[in-house]
Amino acid sequence: MGELASLTLSDARDKLRAGDITSREITEDCLASIEAASELNAFSQVTADKALGMADAADARLKAGDAPDLCGAPLGIKDLFCTEGVNSQAASNILTDFKPQYESTVTSQLWRDGAVMLGKLNMDEFAMGSSNETSAYGPVTSPWRRPESNTPLTPGGSSGGSAASVSADLCLAATGTDTGGSIRQPAAFTGIVGVKPTYGRCSRWGIVAFASSLDQAGPMTKSVRDGAIMLKAMTGHDPKDSTSADIAVPDFEAALTGDIRGKTIGIPKEYRLDQMPEEIEALWADGRAMLSDAGAKIVDISLPHTKYALPAYYIIAPAEASSNLARYDGVRYGARADLVAADGVEDMYQKTRAQGFGDEVKRRIMIGAYVLSAGYYDAYYLRAQKVRTLIKRDFEQVFADGVDAILTPATPSAAFGLGEVGGDDPIQMYLNDVFTVTVNLAGLPGVAVPTGTNSEGLPMGLQLIGRPWEEADMLNTAYALEQAAGFAAKPDRWW
């Protein structure tokens, strides 16, 4: 058990096309691995019968010679993606038993290419969280552990189930979404690759909205090559999404030459935080050295408005969340609270939302409603949007000056224990997004690549930020970094 589930997408593709293995065999191995890993709580729902049916259909396509890159590959799908006839709850009690009668654009494109759905993956409720502890299904536990310790660690969030399942070889790859780092942070925490595309590259249609101007879907995979393969299937113009860009999709995998000679990599001085752990600083220095050795030119750059990114993000994102989640009232969308005859409409709204939403979602709705309210809109929301424009302009200036990509840490630390961060002070948890939110505010592509481990053997990753719409070039730089780092650590199986 687990041998086939541990394959990368690219290796599985080659073996499937050669007839060495079948999609049913890989799918059965993944399903057995999922069943044996219930302690991780990575899957919120397993769709075994559907998966085996899709695998058999993929095997027929492979036998007929009609085999796209993902044909026969078993994937996990974050619970934020609507999947036809399968519970899609965004890990929230307010969407209990919601079974869409339609398929999100991203997942429909994956099924078009012959991929297999193993099930839905656990996540932070409505993607609001950095540790996967806000889920209605309960927290996901990382497959990684500290030496000689049983302390459960976070896989990161909000795509914690995606990160844990890929890292633990429960699936070949998974979908994630990234609003402020929800693909890149959990990827770095679990030693996998996470790609956040340019805003508009992937359709948002059929993905439960958190913050509409920030949300973007992307792949979470075992290698950069796998990320390139899966990203191609997930992208493309969608007329159902007004923010979807009508731009040609390149062959991201073909761009992976590993040759970055002559490329200019920027190192932003503003990302050198006070009290940054020495291990993160050393990891960053190693990354700079690896890219330099590969032939890239390393230059120091300045992104002066970076220090305002986190507060701007935690105004804009809750504001959009409060607007998007207003529809969940027990009438238009969502489960309705149990009522008595004396309850009026206002009581029904209050009880439904009080019972249906978790504490973190309520907190962000209230913050968002406050900053959008009369008398505070200009002081908070409008000012945050102006700061966002300045942050975007910082990146535009750096890229105009000839920088091809920007190298930063992905997270301010390695994975922490469940319950160790946040508690009565949610700002502690929000600080996990310090290196990632600028990318969403500016609409840029970013990728997290595992490049080392800390003193406890836990994975750590670096982030590359690319030019808009140049994911292919960014991924090639990530590929060069991946090759130089040679990261091969896997979690010891304890589950």
C-alpha cells in the first residue's frame, strides 16, 4: 500500500501511457492510503465509487490513445470547489449537506483531461485561517512530527487538507485556493510545491467566494514539474467569470529547462523582519546562493510599502468577506437554524448565522461590516485600497527596472503545533501571512518551493514572485531552485 500513491504526476503519466500501471490500480492504492490515514483528518469526504468509475473511464481513454497529461491521475479537491452531486461545504456548518448541481470551471477542466476525484479535502472554514483549525470538520493534522514528540502540528491553512494529503501521499496532487497565502504557506509547512497563479489566470466560477478580488485557485503538488502540468489543465479563459483573463495558456512544463543564466532575481530588503528566526534567514541566504550559482544575477531591491500590506489585507479581505457571506442567511443560501413559531424573520437571520458560522468567520464578518460602514469607509476601506495601489506600483517599478523574479521566505517559521498560535490573540495567527499577502494584493503569481529543513527536521520553503502572466518563467526559476536544493525529505509514517 502506498507505493503507487507516492508517484509524482509526471511519473504516473509516463507509466500510465506505457501501460505499466492502470488508473484503477493507482486509485485503489490512494483510497487504501486515505483509509489508513484517518488520523490526519485531511479528507472531509471520500468518493470511492465515483473515483473508481472515473479511473475506469480514464483507463479506456489511455487504451484508446486519447491521454491528456492528467488522464488517470487521482486528485484531492479542496472543499471550496463546487463538485456536482458531492458535498461542497467550504468546511462550514452553514453549508451542511449542500450538494451543487453544477461543477466548478476548474474541476470540470480537470475531469475533461481525465483526472480522477478521490474526494473533498478539509480546510479552514470559508478559507479563513492559517492553520486549518477553524474547520467545521475539525483540524487537519500534519503528517510531519517533531523528533520524539507526539505534538500534532499544523499543515498550514487554509488549504491544510490539500497540503497534508499531498505530503502524506494520499493523492498524486490537489487543488488549493490562495487569498493571502493559503496555497503557499501550507505548501512550505509540509514540504511540497504550491503555485498561486496571476489573478485571472484560473476561473473563480463555482469556487465558494471569500474575498473576490484576492481569491485564486492553484495546484499543490509533489514537484515543480507536477505544478506546471496541473496548472495548464486548471487555467484558461472562462466567459462565466468576468475576472477571467482572455490570455493564451502556455505550455508551462515545456518551459522547465532549468536554465536561468542572465535572469535577474530581486531580494527585497523590507522582507528582512526584526526577530526573524536564524533558520529562515539562513534558508533565504542559501536560496540566493543557489540561484546565483545557477547563473542568475542577484540584486537588492526595495518594496517600500510592504510594511502596510498586512493591515491593508486584513481590512480589504474581511470587507469583501462580509459582503460575500451576507447571502448565507437561511433563506437565499445555507442551512436554517431550528426555530419556534414565535421567532420572527430577524430572529431567524440571527440564529442561523450565529449557529452556522464559526468564531473566526464571525470575527471577519464583523470587521468587514465595520470598515464598510458609514463614517468608517473612507478612514479604513478606501485608505486600504489606496495602499494596495501603492503596493502594486512598487512591484511594477521593480519589474520595469529589469527584475525577472523576486525571492523571499514563504513563511516566518516552520510548522507550529495545533493550538500553539492565536488563542486569544488572532493577530498572532495573521502574522503567518506576512510574506504572502503582497502577492495577492498586487495580483501577481507566486510559488512556494521546499528547500530545506529546520533543526527539528521540519520542512521550510522559499517563495518566488513572478511578473504578471509569466508563470512559465517563474516556474522555470522555481525548477532551477528545486534542482539545486535537492529537497527529498518525507515525513516518517506515524499514522
